[in-house]
Amino acid sequence: MPMTNASTRARESSGRGFETIADTIMYRWSAERDVWVSDDEVEQARVYLARLGVTTSATPDGRYTIDGETASTLGAARLVLLGLRHLHAQRRKR
């Protein structure tokens, strides 16, 4: 039976997934004036940030720690916002 490397495909689609859903998140936040995020959006943001070298870790209380010079703890929406800021900066460079 041939094997496929499903984990690589999942990683690629989720890594590009944040770039794909970023505009949708921003539209939803501005239209609904509520910054809720789904678990999938948070995970896609974490994968995107990891690709940029930003290490995140989940805490038992549902927040996330950001490692580095300015180590901090963020809620889910703030973590996604961090990803959006990095993505916006990348887009502006192009």
C-alpha cells in the first residue's frame, strides 16, 4: 500500500491558511465590532508565526506565551492580531 505524507500537506495548507483567512478575519472584526476567533484561526496564526520564527506556547488557562526579547502572555484574539500585524508588515514590503 503506497503511503503519502499527509502531515506535510496539512502543514503546508495550514501555513498558507492564515494568509488566506487574514482578510476574512479583519472584515469580520470591523463589520461585527467583535474580535472573537475560532480555535482553528488561532492554530493557523500560531503556525504562521512559527514560520516567521515567533515561538508561541499554550498555557493551561487558554492564553499563549510569546517567547523572545519581549516575552509576554496574550489571549487568543491578541495572538491572532499579532499574526495579522506581521502579515500586514510582510504585505507592505512587497
